[in-house]
Amino acid sequence: MKGYEAGMPRLRAIQWMVLLDIAIVARERWTRLDASERRRLAEIARHGTHMSKRDRAELRRIVDKLELVDAGRQVLPIVGRRGKRGRR
């Protein structure tokens, strides 16, 4: 094998590991919601941008419970900061 071809199987394995870690974090967040909240979140999402103020407030409450910012922080070390370069 030449050049980049030699590292391809390893690269694929790393990509799958990253996806698996992201799926685990997403599942941990999703299971924080009870069944009625998951159902309601799906119902509100189906309506898209046509939401009442009450629906928007409920959506915000449910999404806040997911703590997506913390999930992003948890995934960032796994994914890395691609394309972000500081001083060298």
C-alpha cells in the first residue's frame, strides 16, 4: 500500500469510535427526558417554525433539560477542534 492508503483502516476505526462516543453522549442526554417529554418534543418539532409562545417555552424547557452545551463540551475532546488553529 502506498501513502495514505496504509492509514485508511485505522482512520475508519477512529471515525467509528468517534461516532459511537457521540451516540453514547446523545443517548445519555435523551434518557434524561421521561417518555411524555420525549413525545412532546417530537410533537413540537413536527410543527417546525409554526409554534405558539406556549410551545416555544415548553420546547426551551425540554431542550434546557438536555443540557446540550454540556454535551458539546463532553464530545469536543473526542472530536477535537478541527480547523481551529491557535498560535504556533
